[in-house]
Amino acid sequence: MRSLLVVSLLTLSAVVLAACDDKRSNPSAVAPAPVASAPATPNARPFDPGQLAVFAPLPASIERPDNLLTPEKVALGQMLWFDKRLSRGQDVSCNSCHDVTRSGADGVDAAAVSTGTKKRKTTRNAPTVFNAAGNFAQGWDSRASLVEELVVAHAAEPSTMGSDASHLVEVVSSIPGYVASFKKSFPDAKGVVTPETLSMALGAYARKLLTPSRWDKFLGGDEAALSTEEKAGLGAFMDASCTTCHAGKYVGGAQNQKLGVARAWPNMTDTGRFEITKQEVDRGVFKVPTLRNVTKTGPYLHDGSISSLEVLTQMMARYQVGKELTEGQARSIVTFLGALAGDAPKDLVQKPDLPPSGPKTPKPD
Ligand code: HEC
Ligand code: HEC
């Protein structure tokens, strides 16, 4: 009886979440979704199983009908991801800031923001790209909705790769191995190497970087997949109302919210989505990030200002919910967050052999 109830609640939440995923209109600062209420259960548990309906397991794949994930295209995207020749100084690749051999973030624990081409500093902390393709929007400020939409403008930023669209096309078209690979991956595309096909290839690769974890097994009904301590932490996470913002398939990644909802967030300088929309209501509003792999992706927040997950958990409760957590409660929540970490497919997170430059390949400048 209880399992039937759980199954039907999970199905319901999957439908609701699928509907949310399709909503690309990207409303800023939408009201937090209410936590599903559920009847009391006969078993004593650290949480009410009905509450699990606000979560959902990772999908098996994040496909987009107009960018099919063929093996050729994904392999091409993987090469481009690791290729430093895409940056102006030929000194950084996408992987320099989104290191897929580690956490999909920049892996530099001490650095709040990342270092781009010619040692320039970015203005924000690099988020992990693991599972990012499934998030409702891209960037801390939700500036783009699909991964493919972000790539070219992102590479052109002076502080990341400093390579505008025409430079990217010039470099990639000068490398014979890439030209052959684009022909195989995009048999219908006229221009062979274009900003669009480049975005499609890198986007296809990013779409494959999913990290299923013990959490997904647990949501699938395997109670033993989480330890007693992790289940207690899940209970504390739900009691602290973290799920009003961090829920769904990605435990986040589904809405924008103000940083400092209950009380003003200390030392905020970044205006967040205000930069994009110029609307006063968007001042200090950011995408609620996924918490999958969060135990591996510090330092945290858009500015990388906090490096302790326990400290940040207490701050989230204080400033986002208006509750105080004890150190013990915060530690317990962090124990639960550890269960969200998973591994991306092994063959996709290795540096592939890159095709050699041709005679016309530009030198670094
Ligand atoms: C110098 C560091 C740097 C390099 C190089 C870099 N990025 Fe990023 N990336 C960032 C930062 C910082 C952000 C956050 C931007 C923001 O919100 O303002 C980001 C955001 C992203 C996101 C959004 C993820 C999310 O969860 O919102 C994706 C996807 C992404 N980058 C892909 C790429 C790709 C593909 C490349 C190579 C073409 C690349 N990045 C190169 C630093 C970098
Ligand atoms: C009202 C919405 C809201 C609530 C409630 C909330 N958060 Fe957040 N959370 C956010 C936003 C927005 C950010 C991103 C802030 C930024 O851009 O710097 C964030 C960021 C985080 C991060 C940093 C992730 C990263 O990759 O840098 C962690 C960890 C986190 N939250 C945990 C929690 C926990 C634990 C709770 C419950 C105590 C909680 N949050 C409650 C909105 C919320």
C-alpha cells in the first residue's frame, strides 16, 4: 500500500517536473514551489517518504531532437573540449575551467574565480558542467537556456577564451582532422565548420556528462543505497526547507531565486540577473544551482566566496529560509549531500588524441 503511494507520488512529480523542464520562458524569482505534503507513515523514519516526491532521478539521457547525440558528434565535442587551440593564447581549453577528469568545475580549490586565456581572471566561479545540460538555464544568471546557446558567446569573452566566432571557425577549419570529423558528424550542414555546428558538437558532448549516483538508486526504491547517516541528513535537508529551491532531478537547476530571500545576503556585489534583464526585481537573483556533486565542486556560489560546505549550509538556512541550524544539523545535511555525487562515463572524461594543426592554423597571439 505504502509503496503504491510512493510510486504514484513519484510518477506525479515526474510529470510535474517534466512540465517544468519544458518551460523555457525562464521566469525570474518565481515563488518557491511548495513542498508536497504527505500522510504520516507507520514506520519511524528520519523523513516522510511522501516528501521524496519533490525529487526525481537523473534521466538516462538529455536529448534534443535537433542535436542528436551520435557517437561521432560526441567524440568530436570531446576533442574540442580539450583543445587549447580554441583560445586566443592557445593556453586554455574548456577543460581548464570545467575539468571533466575531476568535478567538471575548475578544481582549483583556493581560487574563487577561474583563470582564462592570457592569465585573465573571470568575474565568476566556474560551475560544474556535470548534468548542467539538464538544468532549466545556463550560467549563474540564467543567461541562456540551452547549452548550445551558451558556447560561442562564452568562448568569445575576453576573460575565458577571447575567441570570437570567426576566430573559432578559422582555427577549427584549419585543422584537417577536424574538417573530416565535422563532415561525418554533420552530413547535412552546408558550412561544415560554423558557429552553429561548433555549438552543436560541444553541446552534444556536454549532454552526455551525466553522473548517476547512489541517490538515484535510492529514489528508485533501493533503501540500502543511502547510509543511516545520509538518510538522517536527507531528513534534516527537508526539515530545513532546502527543497523549496533545491529539488527535482538536479536538486536545483530548475528556477531562479534571490540570494538573500529571508535576510540580505552579506557582502553582495554581483547584481546577478539584473545585468541581463535590467529589471529591478532581478537584482541579486541567480539560478538555484544543482547540488549534485556539490561536495566536490568548492569553492561555492557565483563568486566562490565560501569554501566550507558546512558554513554555507548554515548561511543558506539563515539567509534563504530564515532558520538557524546547529553545526550538527549542518554537518548532517553535508553528509547527505555527499550521496548526490556520481561519476560521468569513464570513456568520456579522458583527454582524447587531438588532430595535428595544418599549415594555416593560426599561432597563439
Ligand atoms: C576561463 C574559464 C572558463 C573557460 C575556459 C570556459 N568556461 Fe564555461 N564557465 C566559466 C564560468 C566562470 C561560468 C559561469 C558564467 C556566469 O554565470 O557568468 C561558466 C559557465 C559555463 C556553462 C554553464 C553551466 C551552468 O551550470 O550554468 C557551460 C555549459 C560552460 N561554461 C561550458 C563551457 C564550454 C563548452 C567551454 C569551452 C568552449 C567553456 N565553458 C570554457 C568559466 C569558463
Ligand atoms: C529561496 C531559495 C533557496 C533555498 C531555500 C536554499 N537555497 Fe541554496 N542556493 C540558492 C541560490 C539562489 C543559490 C546560488 C547563489 C549564487 O548564485 O551564488 C544557492 C546555492 C547553494 C549552494 C552552493 C552550490 C554551488 O555550487 O556553489 C549550496 C551548497 C546550497 N545552496 C545549499 C542549500 C541548503 C543546504 C539549503 C537549506 C539549508 C538551501 N541551499 C536553501 C537558493 C536557495
